[in-house]
Amino acid sequence: MCSKTYPSWPHAGESGPGCRSRGYVFDPVSGYHYYDLINQSSSKLMKKMDLVSGYKGMVGLVFGNENNSTSNEDSYVERLLDCISNGKLPEDRRNAMAELQSVVAESHAAQLAFGEMGFPVLLGVLRERDDDVEMVRGALETLVSALTPIAHPKLHANEVQPALMNADLLSREGQSISLLLGLLEEDDFYIRYYTLQLLTALLTNSPNRLQEAILAIPRGITRLMDMLMDREVIRNEALLLLTYLTREAEEIQKILVFEGAFEKIFSIIKEEGGSEGGVVVQDCLELLNNLLRNNSSNQVLLRETIGFDSLISILKLRGTTYSFTQQKTINLLSVLETIRLLLNGDSNTNILTNKTILVQRKVLDYLLMLGVESQWAPVSVRCLVFHCIGDLISGHRQSLDALASKSLGDGSEVEPALNSILRIILRTSSMQEFIAADYVFKSFCEHNSDGQKMLASTLIPHPMSITNARFEEDVNMSFGSMLLHGLAMSEHDGDLEISSRAASILSHVMKDNIQCKEKVLQIKLESSMPSLESAEPLLHRMVKYLALASSRKGKEEKSTTPRSSYFQPIILKLLVTWLYDCPKAVQSFLDSRPHLTYLIELVSDNESTVCARGLAAVVLGECVIYNKIVESGKDAFAIVDTISQKVGLTSYFLRLDEMQKSFLFSSEKSTQPQPRKPLTRSNANSMAEMEDIDDNELTDNRNDDHPMLASMFDSQFVNFIKSLEGGIRDSIVQIYSHPKSNVSVVPAELEQKKDENDRDYIKRLKLFVEKQCSEIQDLLNRNATLAEDLANTGGGGSAETKPRSNNGSERVQIETLRRDLQEVSQRLEMFKTENSNIQNEALSYKNLAEKMETDLKSLSDAYNSLEQANYSLEMEVRALKSGGATLGPDIEKIKAEAREEAQKESEGELGDLLVCLGQEQSKVEKLSARLVELGEDVDVLLEGIGEDETGLLDDDDDED
């Protein structure tokens, strides 16, 4: 069984008599060191090993000569397989199995011959068993040898790989995987051990088919999980197998979690000693990471079952904290990778919950202890710690507040954690550590205006005595004073590297925060020689450092890759961030005429890097977009005119296109940040011994950008530059389409002549204006077309440049049509108003007509009542005539008087009615004439009027 004193085991790869004498043997498949199991086995196993050594001479005779034919090789393996299948004596069958195993383990030809005919035979041995444990062991060991690649210097990459071919053949054998999983339930130690090795080798060469087969077998995963509770050697083999099995199989990951994988993993880690343990701890953490990577449901189960305490406890440094072995470094990197997996994923809700619980469990304290206070930790560990801190505080208010209030150190050396991290950034000699620590400030300032204002409030320049102090004496400085100290370092000792790092931090403090930009704009730094210069704004000092970096680069021309190649891009990134959407910063930048001149020279400098030239062009573009200056010579039109004259718009746009095509601004990087490569056995050592970015990694071309910029210019900044470039192109086109209007002298043609009357003068002025407008439109058309062509062909006619949606003439025509449409719209509104007034007037007349109609109707009713009264009187007269004829002449006289009286009364009323009708008819005629003038149809308005009276008259006629 394995030794419990795990750290005293030999290192991976150790071999030889010294290793064997201590009782250990190294297993190249699993990577573990075990006691020499073979020496401790039964006498039968020893006898088998002796037989194998005895057969080596014969094997050499058969396979040692490469000129032997393939048929001889096949026949030799075939005879051995025939002996195994049909041998009468068990001893002969065992000897043939031992010989076959030795041959297959040493010869490519034997491996190739075995794959054609050996699997059915050996699988048959495994199925039958017949209580011959030694035959089963030999069959399993032979299968392992058949699937294990043999190093052969004469084997080319395009030739058949016997191990891969055999793995594919074995995975295709029906029920082979089920048979192997069934062997895990055998009592014999070696059978279980070799079975796990065989499954691991099969998984390495044919993972997908094995994963599908295991999922299709009932309790297949459960049998593998049971091996974690077996003897230590079996457990380690099962752990290695599960690690390979769960790398990309999500279904297997879920089953393992429900089978209690988390509890077993942390139990093994605790038993092995946590971060102080050996490679077993590394395998446990790799398996844990496979279960948690991009799997929110498994992260929730871990959080709600055993929690994060067991995970965080691995970060606690125990015993000799100053001792960091390679294995301990790998273990710490693995657990830090686990924390990063919990802090990143595809579920924002799950990420926020993980961050809240981790910060409540004081994970920030352990991270700061490991990465900031423990400067004896390896650089790879410190860098990953900073990335974990950045991920933890990104977008999480509770973590941001915790980091802002955290203090480190003891006694008089206590200082805020952010100050300590800033000191690491300014002092470290490792470029990787600077990039990682810079990520902490980027995450702290991102969408955290309060934190930015808090940091900006400490930016107070110190007197020259403190500014000139050595950098190691800044323990008691505030954050802002330390940052300004770093920015001022280049003034007196030319250390541009420290100033460029401080510039990167300052860009995070000001990003998307106009108040911080304006506050920093007011900061002035004293010169190291006050007698020669007065205090100058910090913005001007940064431009001076930009020019100083160019001169430093010229002195380093003999170097294949000068370190100053990244100073300029970082300072330019600060200027781009500072000037973005800040007119006051643009005005301060343009207050010094040499600034614009230097940028023009930098854009035109073919000796500068592609990134430096492109970012300088972006800064010039910001001086156009965010320029609110009305002073002639500094306004946006003057900047564009200067670019056109000194650089040329074609060359200017070419600089932007060159930058977009560089590796720093590649399309892959702008879509999504590249995920971190998982830590596995194959890359663990290289990641633990992380080397710093080497300046010599670049080619001899001094114009190449430094590789560290790939980390500094993340996808967010790349996308920002891409969108800003589009705005720059559109602004320049807009300025060319609408040039600045200058005051000119009135031409003599506009003066009125002596004998010219006003009408002719106005007509001549109109013709002159029309001619001028036509010429102006032509100029605008040509100007806009030129600007569009320059913007589109800035990349030298590359096919990758997307065409613009409109050309220049179309833009001018659209602008003209827009103005015409605006004039028509105004006239339409005026007509709508006038039409509304006419409609209101027509409505009032209509109401008046309706009132007249009502009056006429009332008069008609009165006339009808008179007619009815007359009719009643006549009826009475008739009655009197019929009833009282005797009354004689008196009655006739009375009737005549009554008739006369009634006739007079009726004639009077009728006259009044006719007068009224005449008056009303006159009004109607006037109204009709007015309505006709207004465009109304009078017949429609009068339609229906008088129908009621006609109806009444008809009724009267009917009654008569």
C-alpha cells in the first residue's frame, strides 16, 4: 500500500536503483509513486517475471531485425494467441501470455499485429476467467501495453499509430467496456488496478466512445465512484480516470455530483494535507474544477451542500509559509482556479451569490495574505491571486467596499490594501505581476464612480522634497500622492516604466467619469528644476513623457525589442481615456501648440509601432469630435485642416486601419475574451514556473508592438476604439460636407445701379443668389465625395474595409431634400392653420343657417295656425247657414264682415311673413356667395332644408 509520508516520495520521473532501493516504483501512466508492488507479490508473479525476461532473447531475434517480413511478425503473435486460446496446460497458456505482454510492450510491429487478432482472444480470457487470476492479470496487462504508445524515433506522424488503432478497435468490441467495469468488482487487487489503467489508457485515446459506453451501462459511474473508497493505489488510479472522464462530459459531471463526488474529493484533500499535499491533491482539485467549469447547477449544489469553507481552508498557509515547493505551487494554482470558476460563468445570479458568500467567508483576507503580504509566494501564484481579487470585486458592491476598507500590515506599517497593491505595481520587476495587479484597479474602478471619486480625492501633489524622495520611502504616502510620485519619477530620473504604469492606473481612475477628469485636469506638477520651469499641468507632463519615450526608443535602436515599445501605447491610452467626452481636457491639450505638432509627427512616423501611430490618430480624432473651442486656429475645422495639410486624410485613415488589423485589435479578441487555459497535468509545471514576458519574444522588427499590450488592451478597450473610430470618420466627413463659413467682402454685383428700379434690382439679386447656391452645392458635392472616398479608402483599398452607406453627392442631395422638406412642412403647417380658420368660419355660418331654418319653420307654423283658424271660422259659417237660414240679410252681413275682417288680418300677417322671407332670402344669398368663395358646396349645405315645410303643405292638401 502507499506510504502515508507523501512528501517524502520521489519526484515525478525519478527512477533507477536508488529509487527502487527505497521501496518505491514510479508508474508512468498515473504519475504516482508506489511501493514496489511486484516485489511484494506472490511467488507466481515473480516466476512470471522471470519467464518474461527469459523470452526477451527470443523476442529480439524475431522482432529485432526490421527487415523481417510482416507475415513473420503476424505469425509469431498468432502462435502466442493460439497457445493462449487452445493450450492444454495452464502453465503453457500463462507463459504464452507473459511472452505476449513483453512483446507487445516493446514492439510497434507486435502492437500492430496484436490489434488485428488479439482483442477477441484476450476478451475471451476475461469473460471466462475460470478462477485463473494470473491469466486475467496477464490479459489486462497485455491490453494496457497494447494501448500504451511506444517511443520510436523512426515512426513518422502520418504513419499508423498502433496504440490509437488498438484503442479504437477495443472500444468498438461489443460489451468490452461493460466487461471491464464488471472486473472492478473482483476481489483481486491487481485485476482492479490493471482494469483502471486500461480504462484510463482507453479514455486517453478514444474519449468520446468510452464516455458514451459508460453512460449506457447501468451503475457504470457508480462502480468508478466506489473505487475512490478502495485502497490508496486503486483510489488514485480511479481519481485519475475520473479526471480524464469529466473534462468535457456534462452528463457524467452531473452523475458524479449526485453520487457524492464533492464530499469524497474534499475528504481526500484533507487526508492528503491540503495545499501541502502531493499530486493526489492536484488531481482532486482538477476533478473538482472539471465538475464546476461552466456548470451553474453543480456550483449551486456545492454551495448548498458542503459550502465553500472546505475550499477556502486550502488557501490557509500552514507551517513553513516561506517554503513553496513546485507541488504546493501547483496545488495553490488549482484552488485559485476553482475560485475563478466560481466567480465567472454564464449565470449572473449564480455569480453574484457566489461572490456574496465568498466575501462573507473572508476569502478576500486569504487572497490578500497570499498575493500581497506574502511576497515570498511564486509570481504565478501572486498573479492568479490578483485575477481572483479582480473577478471578486467586479460589479459586486459588498466586495468593493470590503477591499476599499481593508488594511494590511502591522503597527506603524499599516496601510490600505489598495496602496499596497499600487506599490507592487510601481515596484515589481515582473511584467506579469504588473498586468495582474493592474486588473485589480480596472475591476475596482469599472462602473464604480464613488470609488473613482474616492481615489481621485487623494490626488494632491506633495512638495518637491517628497517628490524627489526615493521610491522606497513612500510607505506613509496616500494613494494619490504615491500615484503622482510615480507619475513624476520620469522627471528627475527618466524612469518611464514607472510613469507608464502609474499612467495606466490613472486611466482607470478617470474612465467614464467626467468629474474625475476635470479634477485631475487641475493638478499641476512642479518641475525638478523650478528655476527653469514653473509648474505645468499633469496633462502636459504626460505629453512630455510621450515625446521622451520616442527619444528613448531612438537610443535603444540597437536592442532588438526595446522595453520602451510599450510606454507610448500606455500613455496614449491614458490620453484617449482622458480626452473622451471631455471638452475641457481637449481645450487644455490644445492650449499648447507643440502638442498638436507632436501628435502629427507621431502619426507620420514610420519608425513608431502600429499601435502608437493608430492611438495617436485616435487622440487627434478626439480633438475633432469633442472640440468646443470657438477660437480660430484651434476649432475642429482647423484641426481637420491641419491633418489634411500635414498628414493627408488618406494617410491618416490608413493609420487607423493598420491598427485595426494588428494582432492587438484582432476580430477574435473584440468578440469575446479568450478563456483561461485549464490547469491540467500536462501544463501544470509550465504554469507553476511562469516566465515573465520576454522582450526577445518579438522579431527583430522594432516596429512590432510589445506582447504585454495584448493583456492591457482587453476586448472592452478594443471595442471602445472601434466605435470611437467610426465617430471620428463621420465627424471628419461632416466637417468637410459643411465647411466653416467665413466672412467675405460684399461683391460689387450686389450694389444697386443708378438707373435700376427696385423690381429689376430684386430680380437681379435673385438670379445672383440662385447662381451662388448652385455653385455652393457643387462644391459641397465634390467636398463630401472627397471626404467619403478618403474615409472608405483609408486602408489602401483593402477588401476588408466596409463601404460607406452613402457617397458624398448623396449626402449633399439628402441634405438639400431635407431642407426642402422642412420648408414644405412649414408651409403645410401654415396652410393647415388657415384651413382650420376657414373651417371654423364655415361652421359658424352653418350654425347661422340652421338658426334661420328654425326661424322659417316657426313662421311656417304660425301661417299654418292661421289657415286652421280660418278653416274653423268657415266651418262655423257653414253651420250657421245650414242651421239658421231665417236670419236673412243680417247673417249674410255678419258673414261678410267676419270674412273681411279675417281676410284683412290674414293679409297683414302674410305681408309680414313675406317681408321676413325676403330678408332671410337676401341673407341666404350672401351666405351662399361667401361659402362659394370659401370653396364650400352650398347645395350640400342646403340639402334637406325646407323638406319639412313641403311635407306639411302636402299634409294640408291631403286634408283639403
